[in-house]
Amino acid sequence: MSTRRLGVGAGVIDWLIAAGVAAALVVTGLSGQPSATPLAPLGYALLAAGGLALAARRRAPVPVLAVTGLCAVGYQAAGFDVPAVAYLFAVYAAMRAGRRLVTVAASVIVLALLPLAAMASGLHDTGEAFAQARGALELAWLVAAGAAGEALRQAEGRAEEAERTREETARRRADEERLRIARDLHDSLTHQISVIKVQAEVAVHVARRKGEQVPQALLVIQEAGREATRELRATLEALRDDTTAPHGLDRVPELLERARTTGLDATLTIEGQRRDVPAAVDRTAYRIVQESLTNIARHAAAATAQVRIDYRPDALAIRVDDDGTATPDAAPVPGVGLIGMRERVTALGGSLRAAPRGAGGFTVQAELPMDRTP
């Protein structure tokens, strides 16, 4: 089991328990020590140390197990016939932390040393020493402490697993719901866009049959309808299988070409050594350029737009500038497009800045790390 982070409340409780055990051990030692001996100060110190060591049992269960075991053997050798209560607490903590083999090995050693320490202190004769040593640390209590720690460890493990299962189930249901919404949205938008596309194509066809000049706006609507239909189909496929990449950096020139049909002077600059990038980064970069150009066409009233894509050693940087009407004095109102861009970039661990430029116009800057995917 992984070491738990202790909050302030847990730390205080641990110290209170340690102080209480230390006090109980010292009081028991005082009540059972009728006369002073040269080793009495050492025995009292070991009694207190064994109890106080329990304050660190969560952070360092194995060292605490060793310290409490040595303290128990030490104060037995000093002539204090006191139960090794602190060691039982340490066994419980070590088993709860999942240190089974270390706990069993340490307990075998302590069980072997306690009778020897009791005999060396001269507390009892040989036969009584073994009986008293087992009374200080009865095997049943030792097993009970270990079993309690193991039972709680398994219960916590099951609780954590149940929590993970709940989170995975909720995530799966959310994904299914998003896919259902995407399908509904796809069906609805595809129908409406198809109507627009058909009407535009009919109008273009009629104009050409009559020998009339086809308005440029009508041709733009026709092409936009076709592209929107492809976009919706590709997006739905991407939602079904996130490993597919319907659009990426290789389609950015097409975005600029469509932007030019609206009268916008759009340019593209590639910096750095062009290379393959992760699919998620590829898709996100495309969407950033797409949304930025869409916002320029809708809101900026700009004449020019510059798109820069920089292939850096560890990141892909995208910058889109325009010479529109935005000014530093007017804070941008975050719309759905900007929010969507920020969510995509954040999901990849990148950074996004979208703000008016000092010289006028608007800039969108994004940096996407190459080594992270959602």
C-alpha cells in the first residue's frame, strides 16, 4: 500500500496516541519496579521512546517496527517486565502498510529475544522467564494485531478499487452521452447544411444555364457547404474512434485558401524542421488555425492575417495575427470558439494566449508539447 499523506489532524492524532502509549508504558514500569536499579533510567527512557516512536508509524512503518521491538527487548533486559504494547501497535501499522514479510520476520526475532532479555535481567528463573516473556507479548495478541492491520489494508484496497470503478463507469457513460449528442448534432446539422448546399448548387446551375455570371458569394456558400458536410462526417468518425485524425497540419493551406475567397489576405509561414507530430497535437493545431480564421472572418473586420507554425524541438507553436479592429483597451469576450481552443490546449498540457495586440488587431498564440497526448 502506498504511503499516505498525513494531514494536520491525522498528525495530531498520531502524536496523541503515541504520547498515551508512552505514558501507559512508563506508568506500568513505575508500578512494577519496587526498587531503583542502575539500569532504571535506561529502562524508563526505552519505555517512553517505544511509545513515542508510534507517532511516525504511518510515514515509516518498518523503522517504527524495528525501534519498538528493540525498545521492548531493551527495557526487558533492563529489568522492566512490561507488555510490549507499542510493538503491537507497530505490527498493526506495518501490516496495514502491506509489509507482511518484514513484519513476520521482525516478530520472530522479537519473540526469540524477549525471553533471553528477561533471563539476562534476572527478573525470573529460567522457566518463569519464558512464561513471563510470552505473557509480555502473547502470540495471540501479536496475531490479532497483524490480522487487524491486514484486514483494514484489504478493506481500503477494495474501497479504492470501487472508487476507481465508479470513476471509470462515470467516464464511460459521459463518453457515450457525448457520442450520442454528437450523432444527434451531426444528423441535424447535416440536414440543414445539405439543404443550403443543394440550394446553392441549384442557384449556380440555373445561373450557368442562363449564361449569367455566378456571384462569388454563391460559389463560396457552395464550397463551404461541401466542406462542412465533410467536416461533420469526419468529426463523428473521430468521436467513434479517437485514433483517427480527420484534419491536421497538412490541411492548413486549404483553410487559408478558403479564407482568401472571402477577401482576406492570409499568409502561412512554417518555421523549424517540419516533422510528424502526435495525432492529438496535429488535430488541435488545425482546430486552432481554423477557429482563429473563422473568428477573423466573423468579428475582426481585418484585411490581413498571418499564420505562423513553428516546429520546435519539444513543442509546436502556433500564432495567428490579424490587423482587425481589436484594441488593447477592449478586453475580448470569450466565446465558444476561444473556450474550445483553450480546453483543447489545456488537455494537452499546453498554453494559450488570445488577446488584442498593442499595434491593433488580435493575436492567438498556442504552444503544444510534443510528448503529451490526452
